[in-house]
Amino acid sequence: PMDERYISKNQNKIDIYKYDLSFDLYPQKKMFIAKAVLTGEVKDLSISALDLNFYDNFTINKLTLNDVETEYENEDTRLTIPYDQSNGTEFKIEVQFAGTPKKAGLEGFVFGKRNGNSLIYNLSEPNYASSWFPCNDIPFDKTFLDISITNDSSMVSVSNGVLVDKTTSG
């Protein structure tokens, strides 16, 4: 029997090693332009698709599998990418997308104001990260994450982890 926490049997047969996320924030428009690069491994080559959690309210501008543009279907909260054995066991998915996240979970991804100041934050517990990026939205599926945030230099960007670099351009 399939674990009901997975969106499909296919999702249970992949392992995401790392997420590399980049977000360009536009607080006045309450939206972002983003790129998610997921690297991982297929644990069972009999699957015909890679299934990820991802809300369908975003515009997907480009999606590649192993650096080749590919077909996909994004419906409700499932992103499905065709997959066959010729791709091998290792994969890299790149999704370029834009939009405003839907409210989900406790707070979701919020574009708001506090004391008249712009404030952007997310509280996507326990499993609503897919409301703002494509992922295996299962809390026990641990992985590595790099995140890059582009914001107006008058703002402060904060995230979990260790700050690796800060660059001002323009």
C-alpha cells in the first residue's frame, strides 16, 4: 500500500538530494520571479513520471529535465514530468516560474506590511512549501537547500542557515 503522505506512487520512488532556490521579490506587486533546481535520484526505473508537489497558480516559464526542455503537467497541487529509463537514475529538474503564492497552511507565503513597512515572510508548516516552490512536500524527506533572495537594497533579507554571500548590484 502507498503511504498517503505521498501525492503518488511515483513520488515515493524518487529521492531529492538538494534544492537550489532563487527568488526575485516584488513586494509592490505581491509576487516573485523564481527558479528552482532540484537534483536527485530515481530509486525505481520502472516509473513513467516524476511527481512533485507544486501549486498550479504559478506561470511556469521554462521547465527542463537534465538540461533539456520537457513536457509537464501542473494540476491542482501536482507537477508531473514524464520520465523514462533512458534518463538514468540521476536527475536535475529546473523550473523557472513566477506569480503570487496561494495562502496555505498556517500563514503561507505572505506579502504584507507591519507598522507601514513592507514585510515578506513564509510560515508553510507542516507541509505547504509547495505553495511557493516545487518539491517533495513531506516533512520527513530531509535534503540540502541553498536559497538566494534578490530584494531592494533598502530591505533586509533573512533566512535559515548560514549567510554565504551578500552582493549589491545597481
